[in-house]
Amino acid sequence: MFLLKNHLIYFIINKDNYFFILEVVGIMYKQFEERAEKIISQMTLKEKVGQLNQITITSFKNDFDSLKSFIREGNVGSIILASSATAGNDPQGHVNMEFYNELQKIAVEESRMKIPMIYGRDVIHGHRTVYPLPLASAAAFNDSLVEKCYHNIAEEAVSDGIRWTFSPMLDLCHDPRWGRMVEGPGEDPYVGARVAEACVKGFQGDDLTAKDSIVACAKHYLGYGASEGGRDYFRTEISDTTLYNTIVPAFRAAVKAGVGTVMSSFNDINGTPVTGSKKYLSDILRDKLKFEGFVVSDWAAVEQLARQGYAEDRADCTKKALEAGLDLDMCDKCYIENLEKLVLDGKVSESTVDLAVKRILCVKLAMGLFDRPYGEKVDYDRAEHLADAKALAAESMVLLKNNGVLPLKKDANIGLVGPFVTERRSLLGTWTLDGSADETPNFLEAMKSKLRGGKLFCRDLSGIFDNSSTINYKSDVVVLALGESYLTTGEAYSVSDISLSKDQLELVDKMHSMGKKTVGVIFSARPMALEGVADKLDAIVYAWHSGSETANAAADILFGDTVPSGKTAVTFPRKTGHIPLYYNITASGRPVDGYYGVNPQNNYVDSVATPMYPFGYGLSYTSFEYSAPKCDTTEIEYNDLLNGKSFTVSVDVANVGDYDGKETVQLYIRDKVASIMRPIRELKGYEKVLIEKGTTKTVSFSVGAESLGFYNENGDYVIEKGEFEIFVGANCLTENKITVRVK
Ligand code: NOJ
């Protein structure tokens, strides 16, 4: 292991498998330990406990004198810039930087230790400029664009004095009923890991002290996305192999990318609340993942240990959380009220407190907060941010169906109907604290701006209309603006049915019965159940809640100014009753692998249970043809693999259609026989490439140890000899494969 600039080059030698891997672990917080320890040596116990306390100023109920003296006495390590526990859908005021700079001045000039406070806010998928919801932007499969957009977000956030964001949310999820699935990267651990890396790099950049850098927070660690039944804040049962192979990888990638902070999750795993779990917060996060930053609780999650039946009272909650490895207490005042006494009574050791303080100070030092404690504006180009938001929104949108009706002609007469014709707020999506609905173009405006000679006949509510209505008899084609409100998504907003609302279903039926060419544009945050809807529409564009530029990006796609290129990062089930439905399942011994089309009726007697749209799926206005994959070897020596050797799999992709277009080429593996059953397909590589019409591109993937192994129940990475099928294609159902043997 050695140091290079601020980064640690890390070799893991696993004696059992003789396996080593070269990892570049991001920013190293531990290098600030000496300075942190020096500060700690001068602190009183009370001041140390203050560093572990995060407050919301709303708890002071406008009594600013008390707030200021509380800070002056060294009781506050951090302030959350939110006024309520579920900030995602509750309106929050904008951040008043001058006011927070004034409070910071008290901490750095008037408190005895002069330690700056760190301000955190939920800057999730945008600030003033809002980008697609994470589940949508995962569908872009464009890491560099995501990274660029998250850097833009950082620029806007720091300009409001925000130096720490509670993002990215990395909860893998198999249940679209869960309102929070939309905040995360979807169902696939590999996508989760790539998204994690892109977001952390985008927010933090290479240098945390840079003026346009913001500290990221990987959340919700751990397993929150497995909340039973899609209910929020609910229990989970997760085996250790599922944990290591499915849930941990995105967090591992975030840590590797240098994420400064991690937020613990509300849920329990197998009966142990994560907030109070040494196994999750220390043994896995610190020892296995090598995380060096600090852990913040979720809002009031420390005190909830008592309600979860895991701690006796608030003092016990405090002891359990701190000793588990939870450093900063968000908003429930457990630490500030109990910790000093617990130490004085000999119930908690002061060295445990010191360790938590040290981790927090290391992050504050790493981000240069002591040298630059105040919020200051940075120059950024809003027009460029909006252009990037539109580009990412367009790449996130998925063309699910097209029988030739799209793209629309700009001189066509178009009927525009549905509840999302004039809607603005929902287009931004949940967890939009600072974006403005008023500044967000609606679909009507966007469609209007595209027409050249055509006319729009518009109705913004579903309403009843018949053959004689203007919309029907004057339009060449009808576009239905369908979807769901942002208020059916986000924290504490789960649903039990992922279908379109009844009035929208009636609207689709009505249009269908009138025999008009109909396009559905669906503004939604989760995959909705489209059985009974899709067959009545001639084309479907899944536009998601894609942020500030949702409507413009959707209109660009409808009129062919942008060729669609999004691919689903989550499976679309036909109906709610098919949940959970995800692609990387293990094989059944009986004929029920319905996802892959083998006797699908054996899954349920009352319905076909194959996905409506599988993982990785999306159409274009052009067509791509894949050659059979080629590999530079048919076998590889096990020891060569362990020593870092890889092989190359490549495929030729031809654009045989009429448009230049982007295609996300996907590589999946199947480890045919293993000591633990491996999934039928596992995504291990993707590359999005622009292919001009009439041309062919060769796309190559290097496949090595990091793609062929898995984690056992102890969290050790193992590779086993045997045959591996390597699939390369346009989505997870591809049968385009080659076999390589590890011998
Ligand atoms: C609760 C949410 O679970 C979390 O995602 C958020 O960051 C915090 N509240 C702070 O608002």
C-alpha cells in the first residue's frame, strides 16, 4: 500500500485464493488524523460531544439568541439545512447564505475551539437546475454525462453555502411500490456501482478543497431498499451473500471513489437496526470497505432504536449507536443530551467519543473547512447547466414501443391530452428542494415550440370527448401526457398499486376505441405497470420525472430532434402482483424462470409473468445489428486471472437504420456452476456508443477477475474454475453469447 497525491493505492492479498487486486482508493481522510488528534487533545468532553451533534435550526423555534449561544458554547458540529424530517416532499425554504455565514462566524470566532460547522442539505438530483431522478438518469447509461451534471449540481449548491450533500442514494431495490426506489440506481449492483462512482466524482471532484467541490454522502447504508412489501421504514431480511453481492457493491464503489460520508439507514436487517449495528457500521464499512470518512445517522434514527425494541431509553440508544460506529447524530439530540454523562459514569469510553470526533474533523480538514469556513458564490454557467440537464434528460428517456408513428412531423396536427399537459412540479420529481416549478417548461409549451406549420389541439385534463370533438377529428395523431404525481414517490410516499390512475386508464381506452394513432408519453418516477395500456398505444416514450428540462427533452424525442437512447435500469413488471421481478435471478430447478421466457405460465396460473420490458431494454429510431461476440481466448488459467490477466470480448454493432444513434452495448456473464448458485445473467460491462447510420463499430470489453467472481457469506471475493457464458447484446434477454473456461 502506498500514497500518491491524496490517494491511496491499495493492494489486497487474499491468501486463500492467492488473489490480489489493485484498487485506487479515493481521497484519504486518515492523513488528517494527526492534525485532528491535536485538536481533540485540547477539547473538553462537552466540546467533543458537540462535534457529534447535528441540529436543525427549526428546533430553536426562531429563538436565535439561544441558537447562537448554543453554537458559541461548542454544542454544534453540523447544521442540516432542512426544516422537516421528510424534506423530499415538504416545501423547504431556500438557504439564506448570509444568515448561515453569520452563524458560522460565531463557531469560528466566538466558540473556544473555533471549529467550523459543516452544513448539509439534501441536494439530491439537482439544485436550482434539476436533473433526472436517479432511477431515470441510470437509464442514460452515460457515466461521464452523469458525472458532469453532478459537478454542475455541486457548483450551484456551494454557491448557496452548501458544502455537504446527502447524496447519492444507492439503495438497490426490487420493489417499485417503494416510493424511494426512484431516488436510487435501480435493481442492478453493477449499475449501482458505476452510478455511485460517477456521482461521487461529480460532487467531490479530485480535490475536496476546491471551491466547486461538495462532500458527498452515500446513503442509506444499508439494505433500506429491501424494505418488505415496498413499505417505507420497514424491516428487511437479507442474507449475507445477497448483502455482499447485491447491496454492498454500490457503497463499495462510493468508498473507492473517496466518498467523505455515509448515512446509516432507518431499517433493521434480520432484526438488527443498522443504526446500532457494529457488524454493518464497523466490521463491513470500516474493516472490509475501508471507509475513512464519518457516518451520519438518518433523521432521528438514533432515538428510534428504542422504538425498534433494540435499546431501553435514549441513553441506551446513544451508547448503542456510538459504539456501533455512528459518528454524527442527526437531529434527535440523543448524543448531546446523554453522551457526556455516559462517559462520566464510565458507561462509554472517552476514546470511543474521540474516534467519532476524529473522523468528523478529518473530513472537515480534508475539505479545507478550517481555511475556508464561509459560503461563497462560484461562477457557473446556468445556460450550460440547463443544456446538460436537457442532454441527460433526453438520454434517460426510454422509447418502449414504436410502431412507426414516431417521430412526429412538425407540420402535423396533434391532439395533446392528459393530466400532464400543463403539469410542472411533478416533472422535477421528488427531492427537489431548490428547483422552481415556475421556471420549468411544461409539456404544452415544449410541444408548441417545436411545431413548424402544425397545430396543437389541447386539453389538459382527461375529460370525456368523442368522435366529434376537435381533438379527435382535427388531429392526425394524439399524444397522451400520462404519468404519476411526484407525491406518489419519495420518502414515506409508497403505493400499493403501480398502475396508471383509473381516469388515465379510461382515457387510454377511449382513445383506443376511437381508432386514432396515439402516442403515450409517461411522466413517472418508477416503472409503472403497463399491461393493458401498452397494446392500446402506438408508441410509448417513458419520459420519467426528468427535471428542469423534462418537457423540452421529451418534445425533442417526439419530433426526432433527438434519437432516443435510454435503456431501462429497472425491470418493468406487467402488473403490481408480479413484484418483485428483476433480471439477475438464480435459476430454478423447475421450469419457472419466467423472466427468461421458459414456460412463463408456470409462474402464475392467472397471468404471463415475463417482464413487460426487461432490464436494459430500450428502442431507437434507428436499428442496430449485433455480430456474434468474439473472444481472444477460449480459456484462461485460473492463476493468470488472479494475477491480473484478463481477456477481451468484442462485438461489431452495425447501425442499419436511417438515423445516427447511440446504443448501450451490454455485457453479461453467467457462471454456470458455482458453490453458491449464481444469477442467470449478471451485468459486468456496458458502453454507450454513437454509431452513425450505415456504419459499424466494434465494442470491446476487458473481462478479468473483477467480473468473474462473487462474494461468499464472509464477504470474501472468490473466483471458481469452470465455464462462464459471456453475453453481449442490447438488453438482458440477449442470447448472443460465447463461452470461456477458467481452468
Ligand atoms: C430522511 C431521509 O431518509 C434522508 O434521505 C435524508 O437525507 C434525511 N431525512 C435528511 O433530510
